[in-house]
Amino acid sequence: MYSVKSHYHIIKIVSSKIRKQIYIKPHQEHLLKAIAQIVGISEAEIIRQAIDPIKKF
């Protein structure tokens, strides 16, 4: 989220994403961090990309 000053108003622009907090095992955290660093994208983006193909639920 970021703010844009427009004359006398502050307009807040929010992305269309919902914040979630999850619990993962320590080995999953290490793997997630390693993949994020190697691929060059955020840990959150890796999780989103892993969830997207699962459409049978």
C-alpha cells in the first residue's frame, strides 16, 4: 500500500492481495528462502505460484 498526495487529499492505493499468515516447518523456511534467492522473486510470490496450479479443490 502506498499513498499519493493529491492537493488536499491523501489517496490510499491498495493492491488486490489479501494478507495471510502461515506456519511452515524450519526446513520449509530454508527451502523457501533459497528458492526465492535463486529465482529472484519474493517468498510470497513463490507461495502464490505454488497455489495457482491447484484448481481441483
